[in-house]
Amino acid sequence: MNSVNYDAVMQKMLQDMQGKRLLLHVCCAPCASYCLTQTAPAVNVTAFFYNPNMDSAQEYEKRLAELVRLTQTTAWADVLETGYRAQDFAAVAAGYEGEKEGGARCERCFRLRLLETARQAKAGGFDCFATTLTVSPLKNAARINRIGFEAAQEYGVPYLPTDFKKRGGYLQSVQLSKEYGLYRQNYCGCVYSRREREQQK
């Protein structure tokens, strides 16, 4: 059982980081909405859209466009993106295609995205990096934060641990999505999560 209150750790760290620069990995605009309300008041946020796991270029562009629209409307963050790099996800998913959502394939995907975020944070001179992935009630914050700390150690840039689902974060992201009229998908993004969701239906 995870005993670390990552949300409390985040809040304390943000108090000590006033005005510094955060590179926040963002999976989609709905998840980003709440996460940005928690970080943007304290630090200068750049939303980093690196999601090679998207099942098509069309889905990638749709989610990116919604993130850009949200950030332009709110002025909560700038956006940095890498372009659709499906080959990156294909490489880490190879051999793990049959895994259920939440298994080893997902862990490899989290690591892929957090390592790239850490690399970009180091290259861009950011003070720290984080991810919106912990806002999902389907994702284990302890697991994601462990990977984040490993990426931080590899690239020598501080990691901001989070558990954005705390304090009703997920429900607030749903409400903010309605408020801003955001496109809200019903699957994580990859072809495997989409197939699993369709089978559940």
C-alpha cells in the first residue's frame, strides 16, 4: 500500500518553486485542464504533448488541437509538441501486444513518455518536469511517480511528483471539460486500449 501523499508533496514543492519553469507532460486537454489549475498559478508551465501511443495521426492531431485551444483560451501554459512519432510507441509495445490495459505494455509506454519529457526538460533548461497521467482513476500514481523519479535520475533534472486525482481532481477535470467544451475520448489513446474498450461495450 502506497503511504506517500504525492499530492501533498506536490503542493509543498510548488510553494517553493514560485515563478520557476515546469515542463508538464500532457496526454490530452481534459486531463490537462485540472492539472493546469493546480500548477499554473505557482510556476510557468509548458504543456509538453508527446504521445506516440495515439492510434492514428488523426487522433493525435485532434487531441493536440484541443490542448492548444484550451491553453490559448485560458493562458495557463504554452505548448511544446514533437509531432506524431508512432514508431516510438511501436518499438516499446512490440511483444506486449496481448497485455491487458494497465499491464507491462502500459508501464513501458509511461516510461517512454516520461523519459522523453525528462530529456526535453533537461535540453530546455526547465527547473522540473511532471505528468498529467496521475489524474486518471485508472492509473496508479505510485507506479507513474516511480518511473518519473527514474527518468529524473537518468537525465539529472528534478521531477515533480503528483497524484492529481486527489481532492476530486478527476471529477473537476470532467467539469472543466464541459465548461470549455473539450473533446473527451473514452480510451487511453493506443489501438490496444481502444480495442479493449470496444470489447467491454
